[in-house]
Amino acid sequence: MKPPTQPIGFDLEIEKRIQEPCPTKILEDVVGVPEKKVLPITVPKSPAFALKNRIQMPTKEDEEEDEPVVIRAQPVPYFGVPFKPPIPEARTVEICPFSFDSRDKEHQLQKEKKIKELQKGEIPKFKALPLPHFDTIDLPEKKVKNVTQIEPFCLGTDKRGALKAQIWKHQLEEELKQQKEAACFKACPNTIISQEPFVPKKEKKSVAVQEPFQLATEKRAKERQELRREWLR
């Protein structure tokens, strides 16, 4: 059997704050709000761009840059001396082995070692194959292939076109048949002359009996008279 669960109360911060004494400072003045910063007053200035404080005065560097640049022509080349291009310096290229040179040497040593091991064992004897008999030559039969027979193409467009043509032909025949039937006029036989004349049947209904009825106006008039009598009393 497990012991019953014992409830434990919540340890809330608000209960701790209630038990602690309230500081008197919060009752005297505002606490926790920073002081308001007083911003400097904005002094309006004229938007004109030609004032002294708006014009950028030229500096000494700008004055030096404004000096006129003297363009000097290049001297005429002397064609009496032939042009000699500079000779590149002779450089010797050092030949270095490839990085996989050592790997090839290891493979070669392993190959030679394996050949030596095989030579120590039994050497296989050479046996020549017997000569064939040239008296009778048995050649395989030549297979004659059938000639390719050309067949017409079976396209889906041809099938759809033939089906549509057949449907259209059937509809045309039906329309012509209906037109022919409509053109042939055949009068119906006159059967009205031989029929008996129409005789209406008398219905056996009871005679309508008028029942008395009472209007709502008469009922309201009686009620009003009774009310007047009660008021007069």
C-alpha cells in the first residue's frame, strides 16, 4: 500500500512580500520612474544656402589643384638604333621524380618475387593441338532470312478520321430519312363520324344548405354593450 499523497502549499513570492514590512519611500514619492531629460530648445535657422555659414570656403589644397596642368609632348624616337627586345634569363628546370615512383618500384619488386616463386615450381609442358582434317569440311548451313514485307502504317488519326466519317454518314442518312417521312403526307381516317355524340353526365350532388354564421363585428358590438352597461352601473 502506498502512503496517501500529502498536499504541499505553493511558495508564492506575493506571500513573502505581504509578510515583509512595506517601505515608506514608495508612499512619499514616485519610485522606479527615471527623471525626464530636458532637451535643448531648437533654434530655427534660415534655409538659405547663400549665407556665410552655409558656403564652403575653398581650402589651400583646392587652390593648388586649380593650377593649370602643363601638357608636354613626348620626344621623337630615334630610328637609327634597331629595336632589341630584352632577352629572358636562362632558367634550368630541375627534374624531380613523381610522387608515385616509389609505389611503382614496390609493385615491380612484388611482381618479380611472384615470378621467382612460380619458376621454382613445376613448369607446365607444352602440348600442341592436333591438325584438323581437311578432307571433309563441315560448314554451318547458311540461314536465309525472309524478305521484309512492307505493311501500311496504322495511325491513330486515320482511325479517328474513319470513325468520324462513319458517324457523319449515319447522321446524314437519318436526316434524309426524316425529311422523306415528313414530305409524305398521309391523312388519318375519319373516325369521328362513326362515334356516338358526347353526352354530359349529371352529377348527383346534395342540395347546398345555408348554415348560419356569426361575424366578428357583431361579437365585438355585443361585448362593447356589456362593458358600457357595467360602467353605467
